[in-house]
Amino acid sequence: MPRRPAVPEAAGELARHRGRRFEQHDVLLRAMRKITTVDAFYVAEFIGENSVHYHHQYDGDVFDLPGSHAVRPGGVADWVRRHRRTYRFSADDGRLLNSGIPFGKTDELSRDALVVPIFDGARETVVGLLSIQTYQPACYDTAAVAALEELASAYSAQLAHESASSRDEATSDGATSASLVSDTLTALGAVHDEVTRDLRRAQTGACDPEVALRSAKRRLEHLLSDLWARELHEHRRVAVWLATLTTRQCDLVLMMGRRLGNDGRVPSNGELATAMGVAEATVKTHINAVLRVFEAEDKQDVAAAVWRLLETRDHRTS
């Protein structure tokens, strides 16, 4: 059975779509659909120790909106990251998988699934997940496992190559909030113009309305994926900053972020000192160090950045 040619072909396509994550993720999906049954699919990325972001999810041809969730101890994401190997549905009859947060057809459970780790370039750290699932039982044999792992490896190698060869992509550290907003408005304007054009063509019978609607939906999915990737970049920056702090400094900023998220305000230095059991002068010293690391002007900016990383967000509306 011609399973393997899809993998080297996909590796070449990944390189041709350099830096375009939406297209690269679609390459992975199409390759696995040539090899085996795929009813649901996702690519996810770990940000720091506590968050996993699902930014490319499909159930059939339905694009599931991106979302971010806490890494639940004992869940499948946590298991794959800790064990550094592929999770197979058949290993526990789907116990880990089906205990997690569902997507796609939430009233129907997967009957077989693979969740493969995506490693960094040096294969030292699991940085993400690649998964295929199906509503049919016992679909994924060892050849399917090998193919998905090879695709994950090819994707990892492509990411490492892009990172090493280019430091000035659109999501580089130099991108400002203002420029991101401007880019978003430009992209939305382009989608609006394209939809308006297709509506006019459909009204005159120049194109099939359903085809035009599907095309517009596809363009919006692409835009959502791009915006989500940029948001992930900001989360990644915060996670790197947190990793450079001392334990006490990290405790401090996490406390500020959680308080801001819970009741909308940042605790005073006195409240922080009381909660940490230290002098207020010590808190001030920690905060000054934190502001330098975060390149921030005040505690509010730091707390907001941390809360955005910690916050669980599900963008799905149904």
C-alpha cells in the first residue's frame, strides 16, 4: 500500500510554505488523509509550563476556532510532554483522550486516535502536539504511527530551519501592538472586499453562492489562524521572561496576574508583601527587577501580560 510517498512530498511542501503556518498545517492534514482515515485533526503548541494552545483544529472539513487551555496534570497533553512519545488510543482504550476537553462533534467520542509530540530542533523539548482522530475503531496501525511521527519530525525540522535562517518575520520581537492592529485591519479589509465581490458575482449568477460562501469562510479561517499565531508569539515572549525570573519574583508576578484576572485590579505593594511574608521594600526590589525583564513601565503592564498567558480562552461559540 503506497503509504509513505505522502510523507516526503509533504516535507517538500512544508519548505515551500515557509513561515505560513496555516498552509503548513494543512499540508500535514492532507498528507495524513492520503495515508489513513482522519475525521479530526489538530496542531497544538505549548507555551510555558502551564498552557497549551490549539490553533489548527478540524473536524472533517469544519475549522474549529482556536482556543487555549491549562495543561491538566494527567491529561493527554501532559502525558505526551512528560513521556516524550506518542499517545495511542489503543493503549488505554481512549481513557486519557476522552477525559480531556472535546472539540468538533462533542456528542461523539473518538474511537481511535494518535497524539504525537513535536520536538524542538535539538529534540530536547516537546514544544507541541500533532494529532489525528477518527470515529471508527482500530484504524491506526504501526504504519500510521510511523507516518505521523515522520511528519511531526519534518515539521519540527522546518520550524528549526526557519528560526535559524530568519529573525525578521512578521511576528518578530520588533513588531509593535500598533503595527499588529494595522496589519489586522488591513487583512480584514481585504477579506471584506473579497466577500463583497463574491456576493455581487453570486447575485448576477456569475458564481455559485455556496462556493463563494465556502471561499469566504476559508479566508476567514486563514486570517484567524494567522492572528492566533501572532498572539501565541506574545505568550511565548512572556513565558521566556517568566523563566528568567527568580522563584520569588515569579511568585510575585503570578500573584499579580491572577489577582488582575480574578477581580480586575493589581494588588498593592503592601498586599503583596503581606501575602509573601516579606518587607514592602523587598517587594519593591523584586518589582523593579521584574519591570526591567518585562521591559514594562508599571505593574499593570506586567500583570496584564501574565494574565493573558494564564487565562484559559475558548474561542468557540458552539
